[in-house]
Amino acid sequence: MKLINIGFGNMVSAQRLLSVISPDSAPVKRLVQEARDRGMLIDASFGRKTRAVLIMDTDHVILSALEPKTIRGRVAGDEEEEDREDEEG
């Protein structure tokens, strides 16, 4: 199982991650509020400004203080490391 660091020592499973989106649009803000109302919101931003919203296949919505681009790079970095391991071994 691959874990992705989403900031402040918090990790999510790469296999469960569906989407990483910016929180700026009204539909995303509604999605976050609906998740909060359903009890499916996880705030991993530690009081900082939310810069990324992660949508999981478990119907959870996770808030992160990292930029979506940073999280994407961490996901891609994990995949590149796995490819190198496959080539070596």
C-alpha cells in the first residue's frame, strides 16, 4: 500500500485517492459543506488555509494545506520510484 504525505505528517492511501482539486470554486465549497454535514470531512490542514481538497473512493473529503500541484508531484514521485524498482529487480 502506497501512502502519500498530504502535510503535517498526515498520509492517505494512493489507491483510495480519486481526485485532488482546488477549493476555490462554488461547487467544491458545496461538496465540502455537504461532507461536513454528513460527517465525512477530514480537516488535515491544521488551521491553515485549505489549498487542496482530496476526494476519496470511501466518500470521504479531506482538506489539505498543500497545493494540488505538490500533492500531484508526490503521487507521481511514488509511481516513478516504483517503476525504477521494477526495472532494477
